[in-house]
Amino acid sequence: MKKVGLLVLLCGICLNLLAQKALEDIKRNPALAGSQSVLYPVPDGKYTPAPSGYQPFYLSHYGRHGSRYNNGDLYKYTYQVLKKAALSGKLTAFGKDTFHKVELLYNEANGREGDLTTIGAQQHKDIAARMYKNFPEIFAGQTTTIDARSTIVIRSILSMENALQQLCALNPHIAIKHDASLHDMYFLNYNDKKIDSTRLATKKLQKQLNEKYVKCDRLMEKIFADEAYRKDSVDAKKLFFYLFKLATHTENSEISKPVDLASIFTPEELYGQWMVNNAMWYVKYANAKETGYAMPKTQVNLLRNIIVEADSCLKLNHPSATLRYGHDTVLLPLLCLMEIDGADKRMKIEDLAENGWRDYTFIPMACNIQIVFYRSSQSQKPILVKVLRNEKEAHLSIPTKSWPYYNWEEVKNHFSAQVSRHETSQFQH
């Protein structure tokens, strides 16, 4: 009994430390509170050498577009609210300084909402360059072929083109086929009305979480000099959220003058809003009870495409790669469907931070999955694969004696079983 009690105590301590880590991460780097807006983490460290006699010959990839400007009316709305208050003389000195920072961001981003930034373009050039460096057997030869596909969203197309330009510059002999068409959207960015309605039904939960974790009064009182004006003319919760979104996104922009908007928030305010965002990413795109564990199944078409394309390319007598470009809303449920690095864990949303489920580790800008296929010089030996998540060696939920390398037939059978298990009629092409 004493041992059981000690174990429970130690588990409790570990969980608390994981929760504290998220807060400490955000204190150290406030941008992490921005969840999917985090800059792509440049990988470090070395890869595990392949087993003797094996070398890579095919790479299958799905990557999110690179850094972009914020979507929607974030810049315009925030700018106009603060401008109106400034013209009415309702801002404090702190509020005027905040307005100035917002104005700089607005002027930079106006008319560019959602567009890829030069930072985002460079991210994909760098990822492609590391592909070439890490796997020259695939990319440095004279017979390599690449099939590249993108969603029809401009920032994804430009991400693809920047990656391909980099590969062409490194190896002019690469034969490239690339496309962006509605024809491929059924697997590159699948949409379903039933799933959309399921996600919309989580608004009540989001409201509850906001009430629990988001505290905006302190900041609003610092910005506005007139309490009556603030209460009558300002949607405090919306303005707080928009300021938060801008503050945690600024590092994605190439604005010439650095803007530190995150400093208007306390670490606890940033953490509180992140707690809501983290929970909603889990509920809307991961393996959550609140949405009936349905989100991974949205990517059955994509995973089937990965399997089919791999089996086709395995028959080629030359190295090749399949490169796909899309979005975080695809990559996160794909991680869950493929059961990569614990993304698919089932847990209560209030336990996410304590269990180490942090959205910014899964879906930063330019996040990607790479499956690298290895062939032995001895033809009777099995094909091996290594999975990279954001270019780091990843774990699958199936056993292997030579991690990070897995037997492709075993991986394929597991993935195929996942497709069959999750597949329903409404997800057919």
C-alpha cells in the first residue's frame, strides 16, 4: 500500500510539473501562447544511422504552409477600435502606445491577410534544403522524380513553389510534376458538412472555457481612460482576444520595425488564453470525446493516398518523392490517425497541460510529416520506414526492435487498419 501511495504521489508531481512546463515555456517565449502561430522550430541533433546495408530511396511528405499574416479582420478590427478611442480621447498613455503598435502591424498587413510572408517562404526553402542534405540518395541523383501537390490556397501553393525552387537550385536534374487543383482537395484538405457542424457545436464549450481561464479586465482598464466608454463602446472580450492573436503572431511578419505587443499581457493572461486555445485545438481537430473521437477519420483519404502512392513508388527503379502542401487543420488529425508521438491520446480537456499535450509542439508554422523509405542491398530484406515529425525522429504506436526504423509492411497494415476502422460512407471520394 505504501508503494501504491508513493506511486500516486510521484505521478501527481510529474503531472504538475508538465502543467508548470507549459507556463514556464510561455514565460520564456510568449509567442508559444499563440498555438499554431508559433515559428517553425529549426531541428537540431543527428539522425539515427540506418541499419547496415539500407539506404533511403523514397520520401512521402505532408507539410503545412509557412508563416503567414493573420487571417480575417484581426488587424482592421483592432486598429479601428483603438483609432476610434484615440480620436475620442479615451485612451490612456499605455493605450496610445498599444494603439501605435497595432497601427504598425495594421499598416504592414493591410491587404495581405492570410498571405505567406517571406519568413514562411524561407521556412520551406530551408526544409527542402535539409531534405536534400539529409537524404542525398533520394534528392541528389540524376534520375529523381518528384510529384508535388498543394491545396488551392495561395499560401500553400507558394510554400510548395519555394520548396521546389530550392530543390531545383540544388539539383537541376530533378524531374518535377506539380499541381494545385480542386481535383486533389478530397485528400489534401477534406471538408465535410457533418464534421463542420460538429466543430461549430463546440462554441458553448469554448465560451465556458473563456469564462474560466480568460481575464481581460486588467488590460482593458490599462488601455481605456474612460470606464463608461469602455463598458458601452468596446467589446472587451473580442478586443482582448484580437490583441492576443496579434501579439503572439508578430514574429511571423517581416515588419521592418520590431513590435513587442506581447508585453502588454501578463504571463498568466497569455497562459489562460492559451489554455482555451489548446483545449479547442484538441476538441476540434484531435481525438476528443467532445467531438465523438471523429476528427482523425477526416484524414482517411489522405492516409490512403499516402499508402497508395508509397506502394506505387516502391516499384520504381529510381528514387522519388511525393510532396503535399496544406494546412494545420489537416496535419493535426492526420497525426492522430497515424498515432504519431502521442498526438492521439484520449484525455479530459482539463488534463491536457498536465499530460503534456501542447498544440504548439504539434502544429507550428510549416509543421510537417516525412515518411522516409529505406531499401536494403539484399532484396529479400523488408522495406523499412522512418517517420519524422517536424524533422525529428518520431514514434509510432506499433512495436519495433530498431527504432526509429519500422517494417513498412507492418506500418502499412496498421495504417490500412486505421483507414478501415475510421472509414464511413460520407468520407468516400
